[in-house]
Amino acid sequence: MAVRYVAVIGMIGTLALGATQVWANSGGTETSGVGEPGDAKKPARVVLVTMRETDDGKMVYIPVKVDVRSGEQIRFKITNQGKNEHEFVLNTFEENQEHKAEMAKNPGMEHDDPNNKTVAAGKTAEVLWKFTKPGTYEYACLIPGHYESGMRASVVVK
């Protein structure tokens, strides 16, 4: 009987560790290189982001570039004015490319992390983020085909 409990506890520990690693690798912590989740008690500059499809078949964000000061906290208010579900995934270019490959293998993934949101058509979401180091980053929709249709924008931190 004791052996079964030890085995179950070991399995639970392994699953918990694996889930923590997946969350950390998805950009849910500062290890993403982009910064850290914002503090709702502190002031933040609001950046309105619109996501939609165009008549010529492209998928876009407006604005396509956001300039930020290092240490600045931004509240992205995201509105999906399109007819399709879209994502807002804030990360480095390299990490978004890796995650895009995972999305291609698992297209049903949904995001609700501090720097990742899945936004249904006609809905809104928010991402509160503090940018901690200079660089050029991106927010992108990693649903298969959307990135290739133009759904990406840059964040330049100085």
C-alpha cells in the first residue's frame, strides 16, 4: 500500500514540475527575455491594439510598431474587430518562432498567460507588461497561417 502512495506522489510531483516548465517556457515569466508581468497597482501607459482581417485577405494589428522606454509598464488593450479568433503573443522573435512551430503541431492551443491572450472575434483582452530591457520584440498571432498573413507587430524598447 505504501508503495502505491509513493508512486502516486512521485507522478504528481513530476507532472507539477513539467507543467511549471511548460509555463516558464511559454513566456509566462521573465525568462522570456521580454520583461515581466505588470503590477496593476502601478501606473501604466495604455496602448490600444486592434486585430482584424482586411478585404484583401491579410490579417493585421494596428499599430504595427510600439515604442517603449526600458522600465516602462504598458497596458495593452486589445480588441478583436475581425471575424476570426486571434492571439496576442508578446515575446522575442525567436521564442515566437519556436511557439509558432508548437502551434502548428497543436492548433487548438489557447492562451491566457500574462503575455499571451487568445481573443475571440468581437471580444477584448488586456496584457499588462513591464519591459525591463532594451531590444526589439514582437506581438504576434501564432494560430497557423495568421502570422504568415501579416499578423505581427514590433515593440521597440529603448
